[in-house]
Amino acid sequence: MNQAFAALLDEQFTTFPASRVAALLTVFDAVATQKISLDDLMTAPLRERLDRLHDLSAETVANEQASESDRALAVRLLAARPVDRDETLARLASLLSPRNASSLQSAAIAALAKLGHPRTPELLLADWQSHTPTTRSEIFDALLDQAAWTEPLLAALEQSRVLPSQLDARRRQRLLDHRQSAVRDRAAKLLATTSSSSRQTVVDQYADALKLPADAARGKQVFAKRCSACHQLEGVGHVTGPDLLGLTDKSAGAMLVAMMDPNRAVEDKFLDYVALLSDGRTISGMLAGETGASLTLVAADGKRFEIARSDLELL
């Protein structure tokens, strides 16, 4: 193992050596399985070179001009051998911003989870409303994978910092099937109140309408006036909201709930986002897609806005 380190750290690095770092991470993983301290395997000169590589990794993580792949590798190295744990936590948490590519945020979430620090849940749940659905899903998984981190997640749900509607069916089920009965009970109570009492009152008020005879012609008129800004049906409207043809329950009762309390089951990606840009403009719309370099919002009139992540101040 010493020879492996010596071969990979055989020079004084002045730029970030991506291929060397990738190989080093493989060696680190092998060492971790044997529960051996990295520092115990290295001589003083090798340790100094690894410290220099750590510094280069920190610089690469902070460099927005560096490639996504290099920054993600640098994130993994920082987590594999954190020289200053508090500094590393802060550096990784700072990457959880819509300004950064989703792949880089994903690497930061995985690194924070790997460090396993007690502050990790707090850092993952900070600035929650600015995260995209992709990032939120990965944070949910990181928190649900650690038994001790389920408590901070439940607390955030109870305090409405995280909304129950932002949990998809699979992650809801993980909470409801938790091995600890106390967690199951809290989750059942929280997830049973996803729909607000005020919206349920509205649903109840219109329940008698289900007894009236159906009128498809009037329904089309209402759809064109009230629903077509976000949905398309039979060539009328805009394709920005969920596909209505994909509804599995088309019963009158289910339709009533979907119309009067749509947020009860709406996916996170179909919520309205407001993007504040670096030039002071704001753009609102549903999140239609995201790449490493940009986000796409679709306004109520169907107009699409592709926003460079580098132009985002806040989402």
C-alpha cells in the first residue's frame, strides 16, 4: 500500500491532477475497508504532498471555471481526507446552490453523508426552498439512509420547513415503514395532514356537485378558461403541468380533489418557482428541466426561459 501511495504522490503538484486523484480515491476506498488510518501508511514527505493535493482540491472546488468532473473529484477527495472537518463541512455545504450543476451538488451531498458529522442534517436542510426537486430527492435519500438523521427530517416536516407534499410516494413509504415505531407514528401523523384543513373544507363544500348530471360541453368551456394555462387536452392549452391523460383514477371524486386541492398530490417539479437573476430580474414558472449549466422554467402562458446557473442569485 505504501508503494501505491508513493507512485501516485511522486511529484510536487502545481495543478489539479484529475487522473491521479481518481486513482488515489480507489486506494483510499481499499484502505477504508481495512479500517487503517491513512496517515499511518505514509511517510512525512508523502503526507506533505497529500496535504498539497488537499489544498489544490479545495481551490478546485471553489473555482467555478473548473470542469464539473474535476470539481466533483475534488469534493470526493476533501471528504475522504478532511484536514479541517469544520472547514470541509462549510465548503461542501456551500455547493448546495442552484448556481452549481446538479452533478456537483450530488457529489457534495454524497460527501457530506460520507463524513457522517452530526451537523450534516442541519446543513442539508438549510436553504431548503432554493433546492430543485433533483437535489431535494438526493437529500431525502441521504437523511433516510441514516437512522439518526430521520429525527431532523421529521422535525423539519413538523416545523413546515419541509412540506409533506415534497416527499414522493417511495420516500413517504420509507418513513411509514421505518423500523422504529415512534418514527412510523410521527410520520403517519405528518403525512396524513398533507392537505390543509381549509382545502378539505372546499372539497367538502363541492361534494354535492358530484350528484349533478355531467355536462361535457360545459366542462370543456371551464377547462379552456381555468385549466388550459397549465394543461393540454384535445389540442387545447399548454403542456406545462402534469399530463392529464396519465391520471390513473378518473373517478368523479378523484377529479374533485384534483381540482379543488391540487397540491395534495402535485409533484415537486410542478410547483411554481421564482428565480432571482444577478441582473435583478425575476422569472417565475414551473421547472421543466435542468442540466449542468442551466435551468428551464415554463411560465403560465407556456413561454420557456432557459436560465444559466451562473446567472442565478436565488431560486
